[in-house]
Amino acid sequence: MELGGKGAALVFDDADLPAAVAGIGTAFSFCSGQTCTAPTRVLAQRGVCERLADGLARYAGALRVGDPRERDTVVGPVIPAAHRDRVEAYVELGRKEGARLVTGGERPARDRGW
């Protein structure tokens, strides 16, 4: 069910992890995550949580960030600077609340775009 971008991906202990990683990764990276169906949270049972986080970190780490006009770019810039600032604020809030960053979390080294 689409809930305006506030839906969570649910992953249970008996999940097919490669399929879960691929499905979640594809959904959160499509259009640089700027779609109303992008999962904003992943809720996983304890027995699969670490392996899922590792898989998603590997998936995200392999995404090419760059100019969306280049064929191999998967993640382009977010649309306005205000959105970039909001994303960075969420990352910082997560850190302050005890979240463990598993990949990224910093601005890509770029001279243009958000």
C-alpha cells in the first residue's frame, strides 16, 4: 500500500535476503529516492537485521552517483537544495538518536547539483 512515501519495508527472519536487498535497494534508489513509493524505513526482525543492513550497505555503496545524463549513473542529484538540506538533517538526527551509519552519509564530491 502506498502511503505517501512513509511506508516501511518489512523483512522477516525467513525472508529471501538477496531478493529483499534487491527489492528495497531498487525502490529506494529509483529517481534518486524522490518518489512517493520510496521506502523511508526498513523494519527487520532481529535474526535478519545485521545481514540485511550489510546487504543494503553493499547495494547502496555500489550505486554510481553522478550526472543523470551519463548512462551509468544510478543516483543523480535531489531536485532543490532545500531537499538536500532536509536529507542531511535526517542523517544527522539519526546519528544523534543512536543510529549506526553503514555507508555514505556525506555529500558526494561534486561541483554542481544538489
